[in-house]
Amino acid sequence: MDSETQFSPAKRGYLLQEVSFFNLSDSKKLQIESHYHDFHKVIIFLSGKVTYCVEGVAYPLKPWDVVLVHQDSVHNPVIDPALPYRRMVLWLKPSFLQSGGVAGDDLLTCFSLAQQNKNHVLRMTQDMLPVIKGLVGQIDATCADRQFGDAILRNALLLQLLVHINRLMLLRQDGTTPAGVQQDESIGEVLRHIDEHLAEDLSVEKLAAEFFLSKYHFMRKFKQHTGYSVHSYVLQKRLISAGRLIREGNPVMLACLESGFSDYSNFTRSFKKVYGLSPRKYQGLAQQNNNTLLPEQAVQGALQLQDGNDAKQHDEHS
């Protein structure tokens, strides 16, 4: 990376504090595989030639587009190396957004709507563009300052930015999407079906029959639009669900069954491979933290999707 500004320590995909901000530029060939995080992410695209993929939908980006990635959403950028890829990235714990909101004004709204409507990119209006540019410039400047109250000022600016992003998202509830969006409706329906029926049979054969597709055509199409085999995608979605249920205080066995695992030993083995802890230890740590989102020192903040046994590498600052 040619340049990076951040105001909190972050390992690969780990969010150690409530919020992190990065100012990034890459001029070398960069291939970032699909991945997901247990925090929310905002990408403000500055320049380059990039198509950003979120949950099977591809968005060709224009300068100052804002990409909203809900926690646990599978995403990756497809980058043309002919032009430098410049962007500003914001990592946000749900707790930061919750603490910054007030009754009736939930800062998580923009992420919830993006996830609900499968519409993850905001294109700036002419009147909002100078406002967003000004705020982002001020946030970036505070990262280099070492004066009294820098952290307070930075958080205040971040909250202003998030208020404006939420307002833009609420104005766009008519369902309009940026020009050039590439989406396969059948795969979109499959992804929604998977999310809503994790405890049911989600085998390739069952899904292909459900959506009237031949098995092998479905497998090729699914991988083309998501980057993953059906089995790998379903497994990781089930593990995300299990982790969330455990954090919410549910018994481990219930989390196992409700997330679609019929074999407890396979569940335990898969869970430990992804979270780095057995479900029981994960539960104990969650209870120590009052069943809130676990600190990323204990569990990986950007969980890497796996296809078979081969872990895919990615750049979590994408």
C-alpha cells in the first residue's frame, strides 16, 4: 500500500477499538478474494476502475460512491490494475453506532436498509458531495494531528458523516440503484433463501430443484456470482448464525441446531476452525462480556471464507 492513515491499531481484519479509519491507495496489481467481517464497513471510493461485489451484486463504482457493507456480508472489490485504487475505509463496531444514536435515530439504519434492500451503494447528490468531501477531509486531517481533543473531534466528525449517510439512504428508499449494477435475480433469490432457511436442507441438489435449475449449471452460476461453492457459502453462513446465537446467550446445542448443523462434532470442528475457539469456550468468553460482540483479540474480526480446505487470502482494508 502506498499510503495508509489510521487512528487505531488494527491487525489483519481485527478491529481492536470502536472505530478505525484508513486512507488507502494501491497502484500495484491487487486481487482481493471475497470475505466478511464481524463489524460494519464503509468504503468511500475516490478513484480507479473498480467493481465492488456485495452478496452476489456487482456495483461499478464512480468517484465518491459510498459502499455500505453490513457485518457478515460477503464482499470483495474487482480491481483493474491499470489505474491506482484510492479509497477511504471506515470500520465500525455496532456498539459505536448504537452509542452515537438517540431514540428514533438509529445510525445502524443505513446498514440495515442496505442489507434489507440488497442495495449497497450510495451515489452522491450534487448538494451532498461538497458536504461529504469536507467531512472526510477533516477526518483524515485529524488522524495526523496530535493536539488536545483530537479523538473527541474525530468522533464528532464521524458521527456527522454517518448522519448524512443515513439521510441519503432514507431518501433513496424508492429502490433506485446506481447505473450499471449487475445482478442475477435468480442468484439473489437463492442467497435470500439461504439466509432465511439455514436450519433446512440446503444441499446443491435441493437448491437447484427449488429454483428449477440443473445442478451443474446452478453450481457454475453460483460460483460465478459469489466466488464460492454452494457448500462453502452455506457452511460459513451457518457458522455466522451460530456465533451470533451464542453471543445472544443461547445454549450451544440450540445454536448448532438452529443454524442447520445436524452433526455436533462436525459443527464443533468447523466452528473452531473459523473462530479459533470451541463453541463452549466462545460461549464462556461471551458471557464474560455480557453476551456483547466479542473483542477481536479473541475472535477474528474478518473471518475468511474457505473453499474446501484451502484458505483464501485477502486484504481486509479493501
